[in-house]
Amino acid sequence: MAGRRGELAYRFYRVLTYAISPLIRLHLRWRRFCGKEHPFRWRERLGCPSAARPAGRLLWFHAVSLGEGVTAIPVIKRCLETSSDVNVLMTTTSASAFEVLKFKLPSSVIYQLAPLDIPSSIDRFLKYWRPDAIVLMEGEIWPNLIMGASRNGIALALLNARVSENSFKNWCHPLTFSLIELMLSKFCLILPLSNTQGIRFQLLQAPVSTIHYCGDLKCVLDRDYYDISKRDIGYFLEDIRSSQLMQRKLWMASSIHKGEEQVFLEAHNMLKHKYANLVTIIVPRQPHNGRDIALQLEKQGISVALRSREDKMTHGTSIYMVDSLGELRELYGLTPIAVIGGSFTPGSAGHNILEAAAAGCAIITGHHVGHFSHIISKMQRVNPLSVLQVSGEELGGVIAMLLDDTRIMEARRAAARQAYLVLSKGVVDNVWEMLHLRFDLEMPSNNLLLEGPIRMASILEPAKEGFFLAMTKIVGTLGPRSRSVDVISSCLKAGISDNRKKMARFDFSWDDAEYHQETLENLKAAVKSSVLSFASQEATSEVLPINFSGLGKAVKQGDTIFLGQYLFTGSETTSVWLEVNEVKGEDVVCVIKNSATLAGSLFTLHASEVRIDQPTLSDKDKHLLVHGASRTELTFCQSYTRHVEDIRAARELLSKLGDVGQTRIFAKIETVEGLTHFDEILKEADGIILSRGNLDIDLPPEKVVLFFRKATDVVNAVLDGCDAILLGAETLRGQYPVKTISTSEKVFNQDQFFKMTVNFVGEPMTHMEAVASSAVRAAIKGKASIIICFTSSGRAARLIAKYRPTMPVLSIVIPRLKTNQLRWSFSGAFEARQSLIVRGLFPILADPQHPLHYTLLVESKKRDERVGSVALDHGKAFGVIKSHDRVVVCQKVGDASVVKIIELEE
């Protein structure tokens, strides 16, 4: 409903802007006449290009004015440095920004004025430039632009995203909320400039998966700022230096707004009485305001040097008025004290103070700083001396204090510089990696992003098949359609097993042991692996025989029964929906509620919301389980688990079978009764499988969404971090088992940058779990390519995988020598196989004759910096380890658990 309202709101906006387009074009011509638009390139605002589109991929950066445009420059430079085949188009709205940025941008960047947000201009612009992705800066959220990009399949990102308090209130209005919700849903990446801004975007219903905080790009400036001595101060300041300006008392008021000049002039007059050689540099936000102020001061007899007139500084000049744009950088390099304007009158919103901090100025600002308050807070946390906030009345006295005591002034200059360096570190790297992950731009490194997001489909080029190591496993059920050697081989090649995740399933609830033994032999012929299975009864046109004699006692008139091949979806014709009409002893008379043809094996009987009082494991089940366990190293799936006693009974049975007593038992929850006892089952079972099909039948419709609010389909289940997807009817009796598996594999490859933060951990946390969670955190923070865990039982590796690291976990299972009093043997194979089903975990069995070949000997200084060569070879074969990558290693040395980060050499 909300989406529909948003579409209606946008249609109204588009019709409105289309209707007033003639007036907007007329207003544009008037602005050109008044000198507020570029005299020659104003037609670019109508979407008319003045340059040719280059061949290849094109990334469009858009900013409204000079400040936002400067913020984008470091990202643009990184783009050109790392992606040589990507062309960059830069647009701004204001002509004044155009005149400055065209000299600051790399020469290869195409610069245009941004099109007006009217349908004709946007459509013309997009049709000509055909950008592959659009990066908008800060608050540039325009409906026609965003919706036009969405219609054309163009990816959208919002960098340094912010919404002012007034804009937030306006967007929250019922008439506009649906429109902003619709527009934000079109972005694949939103990088807010602060956590507060991120919360605002969430409140405006931006998809949570698109919002990631990487730092504030306003904290990042050109590399020249890192070394002030290398900065070119500009020819226009040479005369200032030659006039011995540096020997005079000097301070600067920058970016002052109209109405603020009185605050700074009062401070100047007070200081002038104390310091005869005082010079005040004033830089108005709007250049024409500077000329007006200069004329007023000259009428008062004050000597003013005006930048636009190229006035020379003399010994009698006390005010230097810079009525120009784009020269703050050089001026900050000259002045020791910078007072940042736009912050001393109510209603002001401040300006970026980091340019002054980068230059090493002692920074003073007012209290009205708007969204720049988060920068000030961060700088003061780094060093309390970095920024000083005062009122207009206090300004003159504070400047005098700094001019009188050079030690205080130098301490504040050093603190501001220190805060800038801390805040700017790594911001561009984080932002660019986020853009790379979302837009799939070519990068020289294989490292995953710190705290990486869910990876979306490639935007600028198709994702390379098999490039990423799939974390979620595929478990295919083998049956009539998929039990031949040829079909199993094809399934293995398609992805059911790719030498890293060998898992298949037998359903022993139908047919006999000989049938499944034959299927197992076929599987072994295709690839040496392990497995599980199901049952059949012949039916007539009037009688459907079942192998449960207590059904008549369990159901009553009006109950619903589903009978057939796995799932009842409402549209299939191979399963029947029955309503109980009458119960006659052991016979149940039903009314057929759908058209269906039942042929061959009938696999499932499901009585909806009916408790059936019988053991979950029948005698036949126990016989088949013993038969299967004696022939395979398996993971046992307990179907129709209803309470914890089902798991305990199965574990007791398996404990009598020797080595397979360690078999992991998964509880398959298929009924409301199982959900009722879910917490107890979870504590006892080694894993949980939720049967979506049977639970959809058993649960009331209004409750389904509560249990499957995220895992409503395969894609969401993978993105939610499930360990494995079990394919039942799809491969058992489906006509396209190979196609199903290959398609699932493609889906999984889009999940390689999935990230799930663990919000709660049970108390108390065990020592081993604490080490495992620390290893994952170290791998994410250190941007490791892989985690290598040395284990003998496999438990440590499974605990690491529990915390869903974004990189693969290589489990090196070290064999142990054991004896049963009659013979000696090595453990390890069973433990390695038990880990095959765990998401992101890839076990390797070490050679029992040379187990130390695999291990990291921490106590040996000689081998302190190397992991076992076999583990590295496997990582390289999978394509997840390269030269200079970081590897996190987790192992136990004596009684101590060790987590190490190793940076590999060539």
C-alpha cells in the first residue's frame, strides 16, 4: 500500500514539474540574464550536452555546490587510480562551483552543469550520457532524477548522506513520506555522514541493508594538506608575504554569512585597539557580500584591501577582504587562527572546519553549527583543544588570548591538526570499497570490506561465475529422478558438491534398505561421499493405504489431511487435499477438496494441526537408521521432531553403534508441536531444519509470517545466513534436478559479502566461544581473506562459523591416535565430514603421518610467521588466498588458545 502511495505521489510530482517546465525554463533564462548562470553553458541545465560521451563504463558524480563537490574529489581520484577503464562525469548545480572545481578535478573528468529536475531535462541527460551508476553527494534527492535512473536500471548511491532537521520534518509529513520512502528504496548504497543521519534515513524507511557508516568524507582533503610546506600559496598572496604579513598579528574569519559581519567587525575593532599591527582576513560566503562590506568600511575610513581589485597590502591595511571563491585552502595555510562563520547567528548551520584543521589553524566557531556538530564532537573527543566554541560577545577576548600566548595557540593548532589526521584516516578506502562492492568496479585487492554488506548483483558488469567462494551449502535429496550415476555426476558438477561441500541426502522414510543401498553405490560411483531417505505404498482409485494404524484415533470430522508427494501448494496436481468427513474405526472417510492425479509413490501424509500420539522413530526407522549408519559417515536428520525426547532417543540409539555414536543429529521441525518445544529441542539438537512446506500447512495463515518473516524463499534464506539449503522434491522427483542445483549455485554466489552482526550471545559465554568470536572479529577488522582453524573435534571451527564471518573458514582436522583395546586407529575423517554442512566451513583432513606439516608452531620463532603449506595451497586453489593477503589463524597450543593475524609474503 505504501509503495502504491509513493507511486501516486511521484506521478503527481512528475505531472506538476512537466506542467511548470515552461516557467522553469523562463526562470533559467532570467538567471542567465542576471549573471547567476553560466553565460555559455547554461543550456546544460536543460540536459543539453557540451561534450562527447566516451566509450566504456561511466560513473556520474553529482553535487549541488562547491563544498559537496570538493568532498567528492578524493573519491573521484581513487576511482580513476584503481579503475582505469571507468570514465567519470562530474556535475554541480551552481555556476560558482563550476568555476572552481574545473581546475581542481583531474583532467580526464568530464564536467557538466547538472540538469534541472524536470522530466525533459532528466530524460535527455540520461539518454545521452547513459551512466552505469550515479553517485549523489549529501542531500541531492530529486524525484525525477532518482526515478528516471531506476527506470533505466542505473545503480544509485548517496555519499555523505544527510537530511537536515527541517527537511526531515518535511519528509515525515503524510503527503511526502510515501514519496521519500519510494525514492530511498531505489538506492543500493547510502553512506550517512554520521550515525544520527543513518538513523534518520532508517526512519524514512531506507532499506537497512543499504545503510553503512564509513566515516565523513568532509574529513578528507587533498594530499597536499598532509604537508603544508609543499603547498603552493598562489601568486596572488606573494605580495602579502612580501609586505611582511607574517610579522603582524593575524587572524581570519572565513565563510561568514550576511548579517554576521557585525560580529567580526566588533571583534576586529576591539583587537585593533590592542594590536596596532593587526590584520584581519575576511572571507564572505558570497563574494558580492564582500564588496558591499568593503564599501561600507571605506566610508568609515578603514583601510581595506579588496581581492577582486587586486589591491596591494600596505602597512596601513588592517582588513583584507577576499571576495572570491576557491582560495580558502591557501589562506588557511597563512593564518594561525581561523574563525569559522555561519555559526554565530541563530538559524545558521555552520561550515566544514576540517580544511582549517588540516592546515593546522587554531579553530574557533560559534554555537550554531547544524549537522557539523558531529565533526566538532569527534574532534574534541580526539583532543579537547582542537575546537573552541564561543559566542559573538566572547570572540574578541578569545582571539586576544591566543595572540598573547603563543604556547596556547600552538597547542590548539597541533590539536586541530591531530584531530584531522585521526578522523580522515581510512575514510576514502572504506567509501571506495563500498562502491566497489555495490558497483563491482575493478579493484587490485581481494580483501573484503571491513564490516562488509550483503553483496548485490553486479551493476557495471556481470558477476564472474565461480569467482567467489559460495558459503552456503547445497544438500540435494536423491530419489527416482536423481539416483542414476549420470544424473548424480551432473548434479555434482552443477554444485551439489564441488570438492568443498560434498553433501547429499537420503530419505529413509520410504522404500527399503536395498533400494537406498543401490542409490548409495551409485553416489559412490559418482563421487566418494556420504548421504540419507523415504517410503511408498500403492493406491487404488477408492482406497489410499497408509502405514499408520492410529490415524483414526487422531483425527476427527472437519480436520484437514494432505497426502501426496512432499508439498501441497494449491496449484499442483500430484498431491491431494482431504477433509475428514467420518471416522469408522481405523478407516478415515474423506472428501476430496482439489483435482489431483496420484500415481506411483505417495511420499507424505500430513494431518494439519493434529497431534499424533506415536513414537517419532518407528521400529522400521530404527532398522533403517542402523543399516544406514553402518555403511556411511552421516549426519542424521530426525524428521517430524516434536519434542526433545525424539532427539534423545535417536542419540541413545546411535551411541550403541560405536564410532558413529558421535553423529550429529539435526531436528527437522515440521509441525506446530515442534515449534511449541523449539527452545528445548534447540538445546539438545546439533542443528535445526525448518520445513517450510509442512509448516505452511500446519500453521494458521496469520502465524506463518512470524516464523518465516525472512526465510520466505531460497534467496532470503541464503542472505539470512542459513548453513545449507535442502532440496527435497526438487531433486527427488522434479524433472530438472541438475538445473535446480545449478540455479541455486548461481544464487549463492551473490551472497559472498553477506554480513550479519550477532546482537545477543547466551550467558555465560564459554572460553572456546569467546576465542571463536574474537577470531571472527579479528578477521573482519583486519580484512583477512580467510580464517584457518586447527582442530581435532571440529567444534572450534563450527563455533567460528557460527559468528558468520564474511570470509571462508578452512578447518584443518588433525587426526588423533586412538584404541579400543584391540586395535589402533586414527580419528579425523568422521569429524571432518560432520563439518561439511556448516555454512562457510571447508574441512581438510590432515595427513596422520605428518600432522605437524599443517600446523602453525607458535612456540617456534622460526615458524612463527607461516601456516601449513597444505592449508595455504588449498586456499590458493579456491582463489581466496593471494600474495600479501592477511590470514587469521586459530589453534590451541598447550592449554592456551591462540588467535594470530599473519600477512603473507610472495
